[in-house]
Amino acid sequence: AFYRLNHHTRKDYLPSKKHSTKVKRNRAFSFIITCFILILNGIIIYVVVTRRKPHQIPPECLEAACPENWIGFQRKCFYFSDDIKNWTFSQRFCVSHGADLVQIETVQELGFLLRYKGPSDHWIGLSREEGQPWKWINGTEWTSCFPIRGGGECAYLNDNGASSARHYTERKWICAKEDTYSKIRRQNAT
């Protein structure tokens, strides 16, 4: 009797087909609403992220301070040639690369050039006309910060410092120009 009673009572508490369908519809509706909310959140996040301007690095910060095959030292870039040419060709080569034959401004720079040039002689941007004082490429007079040996009209660096030779003599050469960051600072200052 207990079983029968329990059996009958259980039957009374089982949901009807109508109630079961309503529950399934509510679950489906909840699932659709949840998916809709998730998709909406994704769209909002996408819009916010894509509209936000990322921190942009200025293009000059991405550039190297010196071009490839040039060496940086004290805010300048130096090019040590492998070719051997006369003084005039050497200066033209430097100009074609936005530079000049090197103008030595400090004793430290002279030490760097002598150390880095190796055993070969290299033309520098110092010349003179007969009976005239030595002048750098930019026209400023040489200040005798180092001796120049020889009787030629164009200066070059050798193992002992600076010497001079005729302009048609062939040697390696050193070009120099300011590095990218120094150039930008100078342009921003004006």
C-alpha cells in the first residue's frame, strides 16, 4: 500500500508536458539572452580597443643613430673607406652620403680616429692653398691642435698623427656627419 501510495503521489507531482515545454523554452530563452549579452560585450570591447589610439613611437626613435657601415662616436657618424682614391674624389664621395671628409674637433676624436683607422693612411677634411693657412672643409681655419707634417696641400691621418700630400695621391678616407639624434635636436632647437 505504501508503494502504491507513493507511486500515485509521485505521479501527481510529475510535471505535465505543458510545464516541461515551458521550462525548456525558458532555458532556451536564457541561453539566447546570455549569448546575446556575451556577443554584445565582445562588440563593445572591440570598438573601445580599436578606437583607442595606441602609444605611437616617433619614427626618429626607430631609426639608428648612424647608417649601416658607419660608426658612431661623440654624436657623430664616421665612415672609414675600404677604397683608395684621391682627396677630391674622397670629398665628393662623402658629400654624396650627406657628409664631408672628417673635421677633427677634439683630442678624443683624434684618438678615436687614429685607433680605429688601422694601419692605412686616411684623408681628412683639411687642405690649404699654396702660402695659405690650413682650413677645414667648412672654411674654418685649423687651430693647430695637432701638428701636420709634410709639404702637401691635403691632410691625412697616418700612424704618427697627421701628415700632408698632394691632392692626387690615392689613400683611404674618413667621412663624418652628425648622428640622427643630434640632427633632430638641432632642428627642434631652431
